[in-house]
Amino acid sequence: MAWRSRAARRRLTPVGSATVARKRLTREESRAQTRERLLEAARELFTERGVNGSSVEQIAERAGYTRGAFYGNFADKQELVAELLEQRTRSEVAEVSDLQRRAESFGDMLELLRHWNRERDQNLPDWMALRLELVLHALRNPEALPMLAQREKLARSSIQTAIEQRIGEHGALPADPALLALIVHALEDGLLIQRLLFPDEIAGDVVVDAVDVLLRSWRPVASDPPD
């Protein structure tokens, strides 16, 4: 458990001549807060120094806790890496799924995705640096490959669902929807890297433009009656 001074624990806030103590957290709330601070510290350090260049002690110190606090929440750095991957992936899947529910047409969906991509673009350098570090970590540590593969499957599954809903409703798809989802996912990865390399030439919503081209080219094929 991380050491804190009495003042830090009580967090007294002056109000006139009196003080008001901050609401005491439950054990579960305190544990969740500690865990989230450790995850945030790890995100920062992995982006700055890489996964292999960041120690458990450095993560704990950045978060303001002790080594014991780290091991009270994570079995090891590997488990923390896995949670970072899952958190980010599930967050993006939930956000895009919400856009799909709100969209009333193919055009609506593209506009909502365009806005979402522009917002994501503001933090793109940090996220891509972290993501590439996690990929490198998995390549250097084969035991981490399954968790990275699970992250990728979750992302592709979300794309596949969108393709089946938005394109499949017009008729037969031109190929296995799982393959189409893989193409879109790989295209997104490549375009985001190009966006980082050429920020003045490539727009923040380039992924939407590219996916729009792909999906529109697939729709006429999907609309053709089967032989």
C-alpha cells in the first residue's frame, strides 16, 4: 500500500475559517483509483521510453506509489500491458459502435466517423507510439503475442459487423466479411502511420476517405444479383 502523509490522506480544503475533509474512498474505490493511476503512468512511460525501457519501479514512482502498490494490482508488467491493450481497444469499439447506432444512413455513418477520427487525430502521435511499442514488446516476448492477437481480433470483429450491416444489407458481399474487415483494419494501420510521417500532406480523416472509397466500390458488387 502506498505511503501517504496525513495531510495528503485527508485532503483538507479550506472554506473560510473551517476545513472540509474529502469524502473517504471505499476500499474498492481506492484500489480502482490506484490501478488507474498506475495504468496512466505506464502509458506515459511506455510512450517515452518503450515497454522494455520502463521498469515496475519507474511506473510506480511516476504514479506516486510504491513497488508494493504495483504488485498489489498487477502480477507483473505483462499483465499491465495486456490491460492497456484491452482498455484502449474496448474504448474505441464502444465509441464506434455508438456511432453505428446513431447513424441513420451510410452517409451519416461516414460523417460521424470523420468527426471521430479528427478528434482521435489530436492524440495520434502518443497512441501510435504506445501501440507500436506494444507490438514490439509482443514480438520480442512471444508469450505476449496471444493478448495482442486478441486485441486485433476484437477490432476486426467490430469492423466486420459494420461491413455486414452497412454493405451486406444491399446484397451478397464480394468476399468473406472477415477478409474485408482484415483489409480495412490493415489499411487503417498503414494510413495512420503515413499520417504521422506526412502530417502536412495527409488529412486527419484520411482513413474515412479511404474506407469510403473501398465500401462504395464494394456496394455495386454487393447489389448484383447472384448467378
